[in-house]
Amino acid sequence: MTYTVVWLLSLILLALGNLLIVLSPQIETHSSFMSSYSRFLGMVISIVSGIFLVAAVFRYFGFWMDSSTG
């Protein structure tokens, strides 16, 4: 998998997570549980995709320790 694909997927997931967080007040009118669930899910998706994005950037620029070098 290339770094461009990882970056694009991470950015899409980051946008989706932030969208869930932003839309959670509108979801609350339908269900309080769904609002808190969507806020939690949005935070988890944002954090995980942010970690992948940072790792891909570090790996691309060579700051990450390569396992093949020992």
C-alpha cells in the first residue's frame, strides 16, 4: 500500500470522524444514546486516523525507525 493511499484514507476517516462529532447535536433530537455514541465514535475515528496519518508522514520522510536496520 502506498503512502498516498494511506494519506487519503486517513484524511477521509479524519473528516468522517469530525463530521460525526459536529452532527451529534442534530442526532440528539432523535436519540440521546445515538448522539453520545456518534460523538464517541467520531472521537475514536479521528484519533485513530490521526495516528495513522502522522505515522505515514513520519515514515515517508524517514523519521520512523526502520525495522530492517535493526
